[in-house]
Amino acid sequence: MNKDRYLADYVTLLLVAVVLALVPLGVGDSAHYLRIVTLMLITIAYAVAFNIIFGHTRQLFLCIGALAGSSAYLSVVLAIKTGLSPWATIPLGIVSAALLGGAFSYVSVRRGLGVIFVGIVTLVFSLIFHNLVLGLRELTNGETGIETKGLGAAVLQSGRGSYYVILAFLMACLVLYHLLMRSRAGTAFRAIADDEFAAELAGIDVTFYKVLAASIGSALLGAAGAIYAFYSGFISPTEYALVSVDIVVLVTLLLGGMGTLLGPVLGGVVFTVLDEIVRPLGRLNVLVYGVLMIVLVITFRQGLVAALRKIVKVRIP
Amino acid sequence: MIAILVDGIVQGLQLSLMAVGITLIYGLGGVLNLAHGQFAVVGGIATALFVEAGVNPLAACALGILSAGVFGFVVDRTLLLPAYRSAGEERLLLGLLITLGLSFVVNGFLDYKYPNISLTLKLATPSFNVAGITVRTASVVAAAIAIVAFVLLFAFLKGTLLGKVIRSIIQNEVGAGLCGINPGRIRTLIVTLSAMMAGLGGVVQGLFSSLGTEMGNELTSFALIVAVVGGVRSINGTLAAGVLLGIVNAFASYFVGAYLTLIILLGTAVFTILLRPAGLFAYRT
């Protein structure tokens, strides 16, 4: 039985890797579409990270963009000011994001903050981050943004090569997620998601596992944010704003299915397709995201994976 | 110096107008409304559209506020129903996500449909002198409107039976239900009322400076800060916090610049949540 469960996970991981690896062939030579599918990988990576934080331990972090952005800005600004290679500064960004996320989680668990207050605190942090980036002009160049080209992360810059590098990163995230879930921590996460109080009574160190989930998730968010910064060749506060990251990731995760391995991937793919369909509408896309989010929250909270499970009667991880 | 103080108080009152709505909706419905600033924007922009259509400005304001109320009513009767149907953490979470989605819907719609419309109300006499200090007429009018609104609200909550019912639900929903009160209808009333007060806040913003379609999130975050600092279940606290933060905001903007001010305000909110989650002015329970 157990062996069977892991088999389903392996098959899914392999399928995801193969399908996503074939995507650039389908896209052909169009640089525009190659960029879109690469951004899709980043969104999926965000969603995988957020899934660990929200999907498994029910901590509503409304600062996905801010955590990713803090790591991105830290690594880019450090690379510019000190001349260090991005490969040295990206880990610093990741560590800082992990520490930030862990700190939020620790403080809120210790103070016994409910989901609403975690939401407010992290939302306020998003606003603080946004304003700091706008305000610290000498470092961040404010609204104008910073060019990240030519800082020494050539592998990440646009092109088919970077797609595969980022895909490798995404697969690493998914494998990490799989390993996490089959470990002791995964069991603890499931218990906490079901009933926190009961989990505590059963002897699970709820504080530790919540902080662990938040730190790992935030580290992945930081990594994805920094990779995006060097990939896109340019960063500005808008790229990490609530509208551009948080809502997209929330919709992606809700669409795919929270607490599942395949959910973020499926959600990311479907969302990217939808986004392409509504692109001609221009500025109306924010409205579409909002409608999608409300509809998903109200009627489709289990997500695509749960729906698929019902239809094909196969246990999808 | 006094001009800054006056400005701060007026702005604080305006923020309280919106924050009280967040407090009431959270207290009664258990939903933290992240689209509250959007209610204000809907009211303000509706007013601007009525003015543009040639309606007398005063009537336009009334119609605008009414539109915000209708919008609030519709949202309560449709979108928020699934949230009300669930209880506890689930309701909080649903309410939060639904209103967050709603805020994006309103932003996206207004930004698309009316990108260039903003509300700026001009009074006949822009300013006058009191004891050698120049006071903007708009400030006085804005303050007067806010104070009247608050007096009416307090009179309603403390003086009428319905007000007593509302306060009883805030204190204990189950207990109120046992006394034969139907929380659902009261909730709708309060959401409508809060939306109208937010609409009024939007109109006041137009009077004070100008209200654009993109200001929803900004207004929501300010109102949220005020509501949090005042205590998300305390109406008196919200009013006090609004005025206090308004004054801090005005002085800090004058001395250290707008961006640091915002960070100071946001920091205050975070520390309030961490140190006194019930709010600075809440009674200890």
C-alpha cells in the first residue's frame, strides 16, 4: 500500500517533468510564448511554496510577492553594490526570506493570532515592503526599477536554456515537497491542517511545524523571486505587487487544489491558458482574476485535482 | 502648526468614517472586509458620474452615498452568503478571500470603464480666516459632516432598540440569537449602513482633495490600520484611533515625508496586533 502511494508520486513527478520539458518544442521559435511558459514555471514554483504555507498549515500569508521581492531586491542590490556574483547573493536573499517568513509564523503562533490577524500582519508587511522599495530610491531606483542584465547570471537570461534551468529548479521544489510530505513533517502538517488543537493534544509540536512550513515555503518563494529577477532582466515594485503575484498565486493554488502535489502545476498551466485568453481584454484582466477568485472560493474550493480524482477514480497525489 | 493639527483631525475623522464600517462588519458578521475602500470609491465615483450628468452636487452626493449603500446591500445578500453559512475560522477565511477578490473586481472594473474619472468637489469660498489662521472651508465642512455622521451613529447605537440589538450581537451572537434576534437581517442592515458611511468617506475625500478610481486599496489599508489600532471590535476605539492616527499622519508627513509616515503608521498597526490584539483602546476582558 505504502509502496503504491510513493509510486503514484514518482509517476506524477516524472510526467510533470516530461510534459513541461516538451512544452518549449510546442511553443516553437516564438520568444513571446517562450517567455510566457517560463513565467508559468515561476508561478507554479510560487504556488508550490505557498501550498506548503497555506495549503498544509493554514497560515494565510498575504505577502507572497513581498517575500519573493525582498529576496529579489536583496540579491540584486547586493550584487550591484558589492560586485559579488548573483550565485553568492541569491542564497542570501533566500535565507532572508526564510527568516522573515519564519519570524512571522513564530510570532503569530506564539501570540495565538487567528487566520485573520496573520492575514492583516502579512498584508501590512506587503505594504511596508512596497513603500520601502519606492522610498529607498538610492538603492532600488524606486518606481523606475533596476536592470539586472549582465550581473553574471547569464544562464538565467532569456532563451530556451533558461527555461530548462528554471524547470530544473521547479522540479527540485516539487521533489522537496514530495520528500517533505513523506517525512515526519508531512504527517504533522496533515494533522495540523485537519485539526490544530487535536494535533497539539496528540503531542505534535505545532509551533515548530508551523514555523518549519513557513520557513521552507518562504525560502522557496525567495528563491523563485530571485530567479525571476535575474531571468526577466529587470525588476520594479510592480512585478512583486499584491496584484501581480499574490492574487495570481492564490488563484493558481485554489484552482489546482490545496495540499496536493499536482495541484499547483495543474493550476499554473490552466491559469496561464486562461490568462492568455483574457489578454486581449487588456486592463480587464484584474477583474477576471477577482471574479475567478470569488467563484473558486465559493464553489470550487477543492480544486481541479479533487475533481479529477472523482472523475477518473485514480488516486492522484 | 495649528493648520497641520486641524488637517490631521479632519483626515482622522474621515478615516474613522471608513474604519467604523470595518469594525462593525467584523464585529457583527465576522467578515474582515478587504473591499471597504472600494465601497468608498464606488460611492465617490458614483457621485462624480451624477455630477457629470448634471445633477445638483448635493443631490449627487446623496445619490452617490446611496449607490454605495445599494452596492453594500447586494454584496451582503449575494457574495457574503457562503461566508455567513460557515462558522469560526472558516468564515473568517472565506470572508477575507471573497472580499479580497471583490476588491480586485471593483478595481479592475472601474479602471477599465472609467479610467479618467475622479471626484473633486469645490466649494464656493475656498478658505476663510479665524483669529489670523487661514482655514480651508472644505476642512470645516468635512469635519462637520464626519462629526454629524458619528453623532447620528452613536445616537442610533445607544439610543434605539435596534442599536441595542446590534450591540448585543457584537457582544455575543449566540446569546442574541437565543433572545429571538435574527442576526442575518441585522447584518445586512449593518453592511448597508457601513457601505454608506464608506461612501460618505469617499465623498469627503473628494471634498478634501480628490478621489480617483485607483484609490481603493490605499483607502482600505488606511481604514484597516485605524480599525486594527482602535480594536476591531470597539467603535469608540476606532474613532479615537482615527483621530490620533490622522494627527500623527499630518505631523509626520510634514516633518519626515510621506513615505516614512506610511511606514510609521503600518508599523504601529503591526505592533498593535502583536502587543494588544484587541486594540489600543479596547476594554480588557
